[in-house]
Amino acid sequence: MGKEELMKKLEEKIRNCQKCPLGQLRTNAVPGAGSYDAKVMFVGEAPGYWEDQKGLPFVGRAGKVLDELLAGICLSRDEVYITNIVKCRPPENRDPTEEEIRACAPYLDRQIDIIRPRVIVPLGRHSMRYILEKFGFKPEPISKIHGKTFEARTLFGKIIIMPMYHPAAALYRPPIREELEKDFVKLAKILEELG
Ligand code: SF4
Ligand code: URA
């Protein structure tokens, strides 16, 4: 089975999932969007109001910031893959619980295995913690490790992990926005080196 078919099947499974209580509360699950051949995969936290309405990741205010950051390094959404650790919206946009992350993260694991990205960018501390632990690294405060790179070995080759601040954190905080912009420039350099 090719990537396309595998991903479509997985997305279907996510849209019908009831593995945790968030399944009962959602309007739409948000599997992810973008290229199945993406070199870089962005992993946010969980869908918010607009993502739940539309079934697409990062389409609200944080999404606008993400679009601007991507445009800043001449990338469009169809060249990357964007998803979240938790695929259904937590009520009142609260943080996802450990149980919800544990129930949902196998979908993300599978997406990584199918897409085989060269770079993973966890956005925000929940995603940073999950991804770093998954690949055997120790999580640290996001203020300390954003923009740093971690090299992990996978069954399909080397992968670079670069945690960043969550774009929503930049909404009313210009200094965070600046850090994100700097980290995106680093990301662009890495992608260029990878060819
Ligand atoms: Fe399933 Fe994840 Fe939605 Fe929970 S959040 S119902 S595990 S898709
Ligand atoms: N915040 C996230 O973490 N993910 C989204 O998809 C939207 C907002």
C-alpha cells in the first residue's frame, strides 16, 4: 500500500475514533493536513474552536501566525505536514490530559512512520515533551530548548527534532514572535542542507 492509501485509511480511523472522551465532544476530528511526502512535520497541541469546526489544523489565529512564519521562509502549507498530538478539541481549549495524549499519540506515531519526515518541529511544551521522550531525549522548559536540534535514529533513518514555541504564545508577545522567526530561519537552513 502506498503512502496516500495508508494515510487516507488512518485519517478515516481518526475521524471515527472514540478511544478517549474527547471523541464524544468534538464536531470534527482533525487528523492533519499537508503533503504526505513532506520533509518537515509540525506537531501542535490540539484543535481549537475553528479547527474543530473545519476539521483542519491551525486555521484559527495561531494558524495565521504559523502561515506567516512559513511564508517568511518561503514555505507553503502544501509542502509541509501539520498535525497535533491530540486530534479532537479539548473542551474550553484546556490542555490535553495525560490520558488523552496516551490514547491519541499512537496516531501521530503512525503518521510519522508513514510520512517519514526528515525534520519534526514540536510546537509548544506538550508536543515537545511527547516527541522528545518518544525519541529518548529529556524534555526541558520550552524557553530553554526552543531552536535547539536533537538528532534521533529511526527505522527509516536519521531525523532532526527542533522544538519551538507554540505560535499562539506569540499572539500578544512580540519577543516570542521574534524567537519563533529566528527559529524558522534555523529551520530553513537545516532544510537547505538536507537538499
Ligand atoms: Fe480518538 Fe484522539 Fe479523538 Fe481521543 S482525541 S477520540 S484518541 S482521535
Ligand atoms: N493550536 C494547536 O495546537 N493546534 C491547532 O491545530 C490549532 C491551535
